[in-house]
Amino acid sequence: MLTCKELVARSSDLLDDQLSFRERLAMRRHLVLCRNCRRFIRQMKLAQAVVRQMPDEPPADADDLAERLARARRDAH
């Protein structure tokens, strides 16, 4: 049986659909039994979806926004 550590190590391959049928089956079997790994894979899928939504180029005002956020953080302390 696949361990949690092994599942985490192969999670990117699972999400990128780069596993053999037998490997996918082992991953799915582990996920059926392990709530923590199911939660981990859900978080990885969410992170993957967020990254895909990000623009290729940062917005033109990104530097200005970063400066305002840094200033607000300094002022809060």
C-alpha cells in the first residue's frame, strides 16, 4: 500500500496525469482510505487552478500596489 509520503511525492504527477494506470489505481486506493491525503490533493488542485488563472505578465500597477501594501504594513506596526 502506498504511504502518505509516497503519495505527496507523486502528487504532481497525479495532477498532471502522468501516472500509469497501476500507479493511478494505487493513488486512488490510498485516497479512498486517507482523509488527510484527500484534503492535500484538494488543496493542490485549488492551488493549480489559481496559478492557471494568473496572468502571464504582472499588471502595470503591480509595483505601486506592492509599495502601498508594504507602507500599510509598516504603518500598522
